[in-house]
Amino acid sequence: MTNDKEERKRRDLTVAENYHLWVACGGMCSFDGCRKRLIESTSGELTNVGIKAHIIGHAKNSARHEYMEEYDFTYETLEDVRNLMLMCYDHSKIIDDKKTRDLFPPGLLFTMKEKHENWVSSWSADKKESIALIHKRTGGPLFDIEYESPAPYILLDAVENQTVFDDFTKEGWEEGKKSNEILYQKFIEKIREKGAKVGEIFPLSPIPLLVHLGSLLTDTVSYSIYQFDREAGQWVSDSTKSNKDIDLRVSKEINHKKELAVLVSISGIVKMDSVMEVVTGEFDSIRFDIDNPGLKRLIYRDDVIFVQSRIKDEIEKLLQHQEYNKIHLFYAGPAGLAIELGRGINPNIWSEICLYHYNNRTNPKYQYALSI
Ligand SMILES: [Zn+2]
């Protein structure tokens, strides 16, 4: 009777204990060799889905419960962090399943936990804690975050907007701007609340929304902006594979007009004809071209930063000598660079920036979306 009562008394972990467990495990599955990141999107909500697996089970018939006394635990102390391992769903099932649990005696799991936590602490000694922002409004939602290489930060939590953007009307774009602002607020609050040092951004959305999102990012923390490598199905950032020899050509046609068109051709070519279909008055223009534009031309961080700073410098040089009422940005390039371009916009120097959405099937191909 008393035993039954005691058995039922499972205390909840304190916030501090939960946090400790998450950080000790690096936010990754502790099962030998798995290391899966434990933030997932389930039914449209991002959650920390690590399962707190008991090494010695709490309920009477649960896995390894019979070892409780041998390992000096009581019903109360079974909830201590030293008896818990964070695991992905699959591995938490394997160690508890009646058919497989015998393969995982307490000694093996305590060793596994220790090994994983030691690896995390050597790995995380110089790792900063981060919050992720997933902005994926094209294609279907992502359910987890797969990196090309070992995760560069300890991911504490995430915010997301993965609702497909399909209202290309004026109202639709306005709504897109509003939801960007709301998402950004949520992101900053999470960063403050958790004391994170880095924001990790995973963008795959219509370009005007990404440039706008970039313009919202203030330098509260440093940001790491990823690009999606579609072939590999992974997010990439730093790599020794960056091109570094990217040759960005700049050409201008300046006749002291009141408006400026900026043409950026990285993943495809922005044709002057398409620009003239939508910017009807006379305008000056500046264009940026690389050799062999294509989807995979610019996916690594060094290349993105290089191109972003060249574009920013050239435009600001121009703005020192010219007064423009409007700047029209026509952009064919990767999502990460779109965010970086937005970040580079200095409202004290730049005038109103009109952003366009490209659709091969509409006529004209570029349609005005929104202004910053
Ligand atoms: Zn796992």
C-alpha cells in the first residue's frame, strides 16, 4: 500500500533541472552514435522533443526497475538527473521495449550517458547557446534540422513560421510583413529569456519576405544564417568548400534619374527587359553579376558575406552622390544572401526600397511585393 503510493509520486523536474539535462546532453540524443538534434516540428509546433528516458524505470514493471536498490535509488531519487538520459523517440523506445530492454542493463546505460555527456562537455567548451528561427514559407514544413557537419551551437529552443505563403496580393504581402514582425519579436524574447548568444536562422521563403526579415534583425546577438542544400537535404553554413574566387562584376548606368534599379544575378539572370516591364519611368541602374549563375553558386557563409558587402558598398557609394526617391531591388539569389542584404540596409542612407517577387509563369515576371 505505502509502496504503491510512493510509486505513484513522480515529481516533476524543476526548470533548472530540465535546463541542466538539456545542456548536459547538448540537446542531442544520448544513445551511442545517434546525436540527433532534439528540436522537432510536430503538428506545426516546434518543440524540444527529447524524451527523458529513465535508466532505472520508475513504475514497477518498467525497464530495469528491479535494479533500483542495487543502484542505491529510491522512488524519489529515480527522478534525479543522474538517472535520466535525453533521447530521440526511437532510442527511448528501444531501451524500454520488452523485447529489447534486456540488451540495455543499467551499467551499459550509465556508461553511455557518461560517455555522451563527456563528449558534449569537451565539444561544448567553446560552444555558444543558440535559439533557432525557421522561416520556411515555400514547400512543406521541416520536421527537424539536419546539419551538414556537427552542430556549431547548443540549440536551446526555436521559433518558426512554416505556413506556406500563397497570397501574392498586396494584402498578402502586408500580412507577410506583419507575421515577420511577430515572429521576430518571439525570437528576441526567447533569446532574452534563455540568455542565448547566437541566433541561428534557417530561411527558405519568398525573397521579399526574407529581405524584410533581414531588415528587422538588430544586433542583439550574433547571427548564423544557413542555406538549404537541396541535393543533400541539409543546412550548410561554414565550409572549406567556399569558392572565395567569386568574381562579382559591377556595371552601372547612371543618368541622374530619380529612381534606381538594382539587379542582382546570382542563381539566375535578372533581365533588364523584365525590369522595364514593371519600373515604368526612367531610372538609373546598377547590376551585379557572377560567372555561371546557378542555384549552387553561393551557399557558403564566406561567399555570401563577400557578395553582400560588395553589393552594400557599391550601392552606398552611389548613394553618396545621387538622390533617389526609390530603390527597386530585383534579386535572383539564395535565401541566405537575401537575409544578409536585408540586414545591410541602413535606413539612414537608403531611401524606400521596393521588393519584387519573381514568378516565371506570370506576366510581367516580376511583381511588386512590398517596400521597406
Ligand atoms: Zn537517438
